[in-house]
Amino acid sequence: MTVENSASTASSLWSVPGRFLRRELLPVLTNLRLAIALLLLIALFSVSGTVIEQGQSPAFYQANYPEHPALFGFLTWKVIQVVGLDHVYRTWWFLALLILFGTSLTACTFTRQLPALKAARRWKYYEEPRQFKKLALSAELDTGSFNSLNEILQNRRYKIFQEKDNILYARKGITGRIGPIIVHVGIVTILLGGILGAMTGFVAQEMVASGETFQVKNIIDAGPWANPQDLQNWAVRVNRFWIDYTPSGGIDQFYSDMSVLNNQGKEVDHKKIFVNQPLRYHGVTFYQTDWGIAAVRIQFNNSPIFQLPMASLNTNGRGRIWGSWIPTKPDLSEGVSVIAKDLQGMVLIYDSTGKLIDTVRTGMSAKVNGVNLKIVDVVGSTGLQIKSDPGIPMVYTGFALLMLGAIMSYFTHSQIWALQKGDRLYIGGKTNRAQVAFEQEVLQILDNLSSQPSISQRTSA
């Protein structure tokens, strides 16, 4: 085999994948029905990820999505965990949908939108009267000045291209051709941001008592590329947690005064957070989501102040209460139980038989088992949801581009041709949208050109 034949064979082999991409794959990727189907699937599974709680324990799904009866007849905890509906946004099939949709938009941009923009930027002069018959709107005038037309179009913000003294092409609204491309770029940017967040983000939860310092460790959900090692370089201190109550006793708002500390214990950031007002530091966001009672501080007679933990008690859905057992003798042979339901300072004291001994407020004392028991304080705890999503800046950027592109798409791309031949002036035009408004504009241009009411005008649909 000669060198020429070998090169020709190799070239033909390399051209096979190219032909397959152009003739087989690209028509599928750029199909509008495929893009709509992918968009609907992404929307459907996104809704499921909002309705079905994400990142919970297996026991949670077993309790809330039992097999008998199954929700909607098929949705059980087994289905949720097998399909991955407990972490929808990080499943391989959801990420595959995002990648396929992004690929479809990218292919459409390069095969349709960019060529359409390139064609819109080119212009072609009409040099024969018969060419105006192809236009949706055209007119033939026996009066009117070619120079006057130029001036009128300039006043209407048309960009004019002229050849010789009798041929003219004008256009405006090229921005409308750029808008769809910006929309596609915005959507692809949003998809990339979502993929980045799913692969590198994490979610954690912490319940921290007022006055304690903690590091984020209780990560309940994380992407495969998440790297929470940076969390070990700083800590957070809950300086104070408190709740504002309404006059009727309901919760108005709960707050956490928080400080971010470096490895040397120096404060590097500080903020009071509450619902919808989180603390952000190094790409990690701390949301105020819950509250609880962590401990009760007590004093026996003139003893030092002791802090004993309080635990949440099961009420079978009839409210939230916390309780603790306090020994009143050194050998722990006797003691009392204390119950609290909020941070308003009211504490109930029960003996070992369950009989109510006294009701006291913080700072007050009660006589129990021969000792003076003082309730110094009830210590609250803040429930924090902690998130890191490196893809959020890209998502916000994508939404900004999407809105910008949508606005740009409303601009109408209008084109006008003109030809002066002898004493006849031929004018025609077309537009990609707002056809009625464009026809009115052309009629106004013709009225401005004509100084006589008799105009020989024809309109071809």
C-alpha cells in the first residue's frame, strides 16, 4: 500500500466519527422535543426533591413512608432509598439529565442560534424590483426622495448600509438575535452551578447550647468531592441564644449571637442571626432553624452553681417539653424532677412519685427534701442548619444572564431594503416578531416620504 493510500484510509477512518456526530447525534441533541422532555423531567424530579425530605436517616423514611399503606400506591421507604429520592440532586441519573440537557442547549446554540446571528449580521442589497416581491411588506412609490428615506430611518434608530446612491439596506434590533444565545448561556451556567454544588457541597446540623463553642462535624449529606477539612481551621461560639415571645405566649422570633473564632481563639466575624438572616463565612452558611433547652443551672443552699443537662421528653405530639432529674442527697437516694416547656423561666418541680411540689421561675427557690433548691437559669440551645454550596455564585450568575437574555429577546429584529430606479422608489421590509407594529412603522415611513396622497402601494402576504 502506498503512503498516499494509507493517508487516505486513515483520513476516511477519522471522518467516520465526525459524520456520525453531524448526521446522527447532532439532530437528536438539537431536537426541540428532546429538550422539552428533559426540562420536564428535571422539573419533576426537582419537585420530588423539594417534597420528599432530603438527607434524613433510614429510620425517618421508614416511619414516614411505610410499605403499608404506600403513598400513592407505590412510594415507600424502599423505593425512595433504592431510586435515590432521599438525595435526588446527587444521584447519577439526575446529574446525567442535567448534563444531557446542557449538551442539548450547547449543541442548539452552535448549530442554530449562532448561525442565525451570523446570518442576521450579514446584509444583502436588492438590486432588482422583482426581489421586493418576496418580502412580506413592500411598496412602490412614484414620489419620495432616497435621501429623505435615509434621514427618516436614522431618526428611527436603524443602522444603514448603502451602496452607490440608489441601493440601501437598514436594520435594527440585532440585540433580539443575541438574546436567545444569552438565555442558553444562562441556563447552561445554572446547570453547571447545580452540578458543582451537588458534587462539592455539604449539609450539616448542630444543636449548640448557649455559651458553647463548636466546630462543624455533624455532616448529614455531602457530595463525593466535598472537602470539609477547612472547617477544622476555625470554630464558632454561640455567645447567647434567646427567644422573643408574643403577649399570648407564642414564639415571635428566636436569635443566636454568634462569633467565628480562628485557631488562636480570636474573633474574626460576628453576627446576630435569626430566621432568614444567616451567618456566612468562607462559603459556609449558618441558618437558624430550631431551638431547644440544653440544661438547667441550680444551686443547693449556698453551694456552687451546678449545670445539669435537660433532655427532650416524648409527649406523643402534644407539644415540646424538657426534663431533668436532680439529686437532693449526695448518695443519689433521693431527688426531684424538673420540667420546662420554654425559655420564659417557668419550671415545674415533681417528687419521685410524680406529684407536683412547686412551680418556680428562674431566680426563685423551693424547699424540697429538706434543702433549698434554687433554679438559677434555664439554658437554651440553638438548632443550626449549616450548608456549603460552591455552585451558588454560578447559579446566581446564570439567573442574571437568563433574565438579561429574556429581556434582550423582546427586541424586534427589523430589516428594510430600498431601491431607487429611475423615478420609482421601491421599499420593502420584514421582521421576526411584532408584525403589526412593523407594518404600521413602514406605513408611517411611506407617509413621511410621500408629499402627495396618491401612492401606488402593494402589499404581498
